Amino acid sequence: MNADEAIKVVLKPYITEKTFALVERENRICFIVKDTATKPKIMEAVKVLYNEEPVAVNVCRTVYGKKAFVKFQTTEKARDLATKIGML
């Protein structure tokens, strides 16, 4: 997967007070993703776009679109990525 394909899979980070707290408590960052995106494609897209290795992905469909909760190995990795994308 190249960067252009990854941008089409992971559309944008989803930032609320609740998702902000997930970074510190559960090492997770929430993204709005394409409706047809699968868990393996989301993991690969995050790896390509942000150079971080995700541990797990959970997805759910909402009014805002499909959300992906991406879990990272440590709180530091999640916090560093959140800082890179402008959450913190």
C-alpha cells in the first residue's frame, strides 16, 4: 500500500473529549475511515501514514461514518502520534 491509497482509507482523526481520554487510558486513537475499509487495511494504512505499528483495530459505524479505534503498544507511542496529528 502506498501513501495515496492509505489517505483514501484513513480519512481523518476523530477528536472529542472521550477520544482524547482514550489516548492516556487505553493507548488508542480514533480515526474516521472509509466505509469499505477492513481492519487489516486500516492497520496497514496507519503504519504507512504515521510510521507506527498498531497492535489492534476495533471498528464501529456511527452517524459520523465508520470509526476505527487503533490501539498502540505503549502510551508513549499513542501520545507521540496524537501530538504529531494535532490532538494534544
